[in-house]
Amino acid sequence: MIRHPRFSIVIPVLDRRIEVCRAIDSCLAQEFDAFEVIVVNDGSQDGTGEAVAGYSDPRIRLIEHETNRGMWHARISGVRVARGEWVIFLDSDDELLAGCLTRIHREIALDDRSVDRFGFQYQYDTGQVSPMPPEPIIGYAEWLRWIDRSPMTDALWVIRHSCFTLRPLPVHFEPDLSYGLEFARHFRTLMVPAIVALVHTDCPVRLSHLAPGNDPAVVKRKAEDRAAEWRYVLAEHGEALRSLAPRQYERVVRGAALSNLLAGNRFSAVRSSLAALRFRPASLSAWITMLLVIAGPRITLLFNRLRARLRRRHEGGALCPVRRNLSQSRPDKEKFGANERIRA
């Protein structure tokens, strides 16, 4: 066990016994070995915990949640026990490419004191590559402009551990949007145009594939959680979003309307949907949101399930698990080799 690793790789996992072993294997295959892997088993029922416990490498640490708490709570558990100077969040169905940690270590050595987070590119098994923002160094204004223009701001984030002490991850809601805004307001990020990780889209329980459940209590709890985040975002970042990210602002207001509707707050839902229409009267999405609020939660749930099904179909296609070697200086010209490190 490394007492003071350079990196702590935090992997939340739920019912992905095979996929998480693939992710762990990709970490153990790295030439740079000053790291630990913290797997947070978030209430899995498929033998995931046993599969992870079967690894004998002392760099692998397993944290068990007796019940499912959600991805962000799993990340919080991982960060709390992390010993590394830098924290890397890796999804359980993704994997690091060969040379990943070596490349990250080299980039940090060049800009260790000027930024607190690094963002590296993903390669998707569909052939897509995560985009880069126009400005390499991102502060609050640059982040707002980027999330307004780009449909995807996905990256392999490498975050200085001390940032979580200064700005802890919130525990009262899932901070999908809010934490990115909070982080950008207090810290600087350097985006590096280098592909270091591979995203697999074939897992049947990807968050983007999941439609809302049928349990009314679960639907309401998740809607309340989401509505709480939208309220926080609008209270803390609303004016900045209106000014620098107007399209994102409209999405937040529309999200607040639908979340409040599913949470049973019909008055708040109507008020938010009217606010979206006042802000952008010509927006088709704003009018659809208003119609859904009028139609009620049952129609909204059906609409969300249809949207999830269409998204799942859109992300489908030929899957090509590949691995890229980052030891060369021109990663965009390197060839991929077959990945044979999948552990069943």
C-alpha cells in the first residue's frame, strides 16, 4: 500500500461486476504506479463487491455502502478516504488508456501551482471524442460560456484533493450542474487536448439509458432532489447564467418546472414554466415544458421515458473497445490496439 500516492482514482459502482473489473484492470496496467484505486460499491446485488475484493493488489481499496445512495454520495465516500494529492473520478464502465497516468503526471508537473483541476479528453467507443472549450484555462466566465455553447462538457477530471476541503461536495442533492459552477467560481481549470480514457456506451444501466422508474415514491424523491439543485443554481448563479449562458439558464428554469411538477409542487412548476416562456418566448422547448406542466406528471413521465428510449437508440451503433498508447507526443495520430484486459 502506498502511503502518499500521487493519484486517488475513485470508482463508484452499482451492479457492474464485469465492467468495474475492466476499469480496475486498466488502472493496474498503468506504467505510472504511484496511485490507489478506491472502489465504492454503492449497494450492488450482483456480486460486484466480491469481484473487487478478489483483487490482491494492495493499491485497491473497497468501500461498501449497504444501500444504494447515488453516484455523488459514492464519490463523497471515496474522496473522504482518499490519500492522493490529486483525485481522479472514473466511471465504472470506463477505462484508462495505456500511458494515461504518465501523461497526466507530466501535465501537472508543468502547471502544478497555477490551476486546481485538469480536464482530459475521452474517446467514446462510438468514435466520438469529448470536445475542448475555446479557452484552455477556464475560470467562471469561461465555464459559463462553454456550458452554454457545448452540448457536452464531459472530461476525465483530475482535481487537487485540497479543493474538496475548501469546497466540499454537497450531500443534500446530486450536484450535476451546481458543483461545476461552484468549482469554476472558486478554482481554475486547465483543459488538455489529450485523449486519456475510453468511454463504453454498451452498459445496459448507464444513467443516460435509464428511464424514470415506476415507483411513485422514488420518482418523487428524485424529483425533489433535482428541484433542490435547480433552486440552488438559480439562487447562486441565476444572474450569471442569464448574462453569460442564456440557453443554459432556460434549461435550468425548464428543469425546475418539470422537477417541481413531479415532486408535487404544481404552483412552482407553473411559475417556472412561465418564467422560461417570458425569458425566451420563441423557444419550442419552453412551450413543450408548459404543455407538459398543464398535462400533469403522468404525461411528463411518459414523455421522459420516450426521451430516454430515443437517447438509448441514438447512443447505439457499432461498438469498438480500443486502447490508445499515450507515450508518443502526437496522441491524435496513434493507432489503437485490441483490448484484452476484460475480466469476467
